[in-house]
Amino acid sequence: SEFSTYMENAIVNLMRNTAFTQVAAYVALFTSTATTGELEAGTLTNEVTGGSYARQLAGLSAPSDGVTANAADITFPTATAAWGTVAFVALMDTVTAGNVLMYSALDVNKVVNNGDTFKINLGDLDVVIT
């Protein structure tokens, strides 16, 4: 996983005694046309859209030694249209629009067609801060 520039600046600002508003993390899916540079910069133009797509709450467990993961399956709505090839996931600070907090490429790209359901199994969304 990689921090976005937004999140890197927020961490530095915490050390400068500048408040950071606590957020819930939502999982967003990005297509294979996205790049790590765009996600680092917080560009949202390649997020999946339409076909019943909606970001899902990450539901992270309590951290231990800078590591956490999703505490339950994260199941996206069944696609009512093709979403394309999903290549990246990102943690966002709101359910729509907002800021990229962290992002990561999938181990294997996943084509999501009409009628498919994209799911991240319990414990498979690893967040590691080292």
C-alpha cells in the first residue's frame, strides 16, 4: 500500500500539532487505466462508475504494530453493467468524491462484467504502515 500525498501531508501536519479530522475509510475501485501517479496525487478520474457501483466501508480491525486488515468481507453491489478491469483499490475519506488516503494495485486484475460481484475477503485488505 502507498500513502497519497494528501495523507503524507496529514501525517506531517499531525507532528506539527495541526489537527486532522478522524475519518471512516471507504474502499474505492479503480480501473486498469489508472496509474500509481494519479492515485498518489488523488486523481479520481479512473474510479469505477455506473452499473450500481458504490464505495464500501473498509471496516478495519484495531491495529497491532502498524498493521490492520478488513474485519469482515467487503462486498460491492452486483454490477448492473460492466465495470471494466479493476486494477487498484484505494482507501478514501468519504463515500463519494473526497481524498485518497492510501492505494494499492491488486495482485491480479479483475474483470467485472454485468452480473458479477466484486468482493474482498475477510483479512485480505491489508494496511501496513512500516
